[in-house]
Amino acid sequence: MPNDRTDRPCRIRVQRPGPLLVEGPVEVELEDGTTVTSDRFRVALCTCRRSRRFPWCDTSHRRKA
């Protein structure tokens, strides 16, 4: 996937608790070797593994009220 922003590095924002916010587009290689892509301008990567859409965050990490 080409990087249209070659003049600056990819930005990843770390929030605790919560997902990693990555400026897209992104390509993610999973443990089993498969690759998933997103062409969105920002994606949230799940770090808690509770997401039903892993590796994309679906806010499953939030506590139920």
C-alpha cells in the first residue's frame, strides 16, 4: 500500500485504557500471517482482544454500566 505522506512519519496515538489510534491508510499483519487493510484516515486497533472485529476496535473494552 503506497504512503502518500512520505514527508512525515505515520502517527500512532496511545491511550490507556483503549485502542491504538493510527493515522491511515493501514495494513495490519495478523499472527497467522493474514493481512487486513483499511483506507480510512484514522483507525482504532484493539489492544484488549475483546473486539468482535479484531484487529479493529469496536469499543468492547469499555466497561458496561
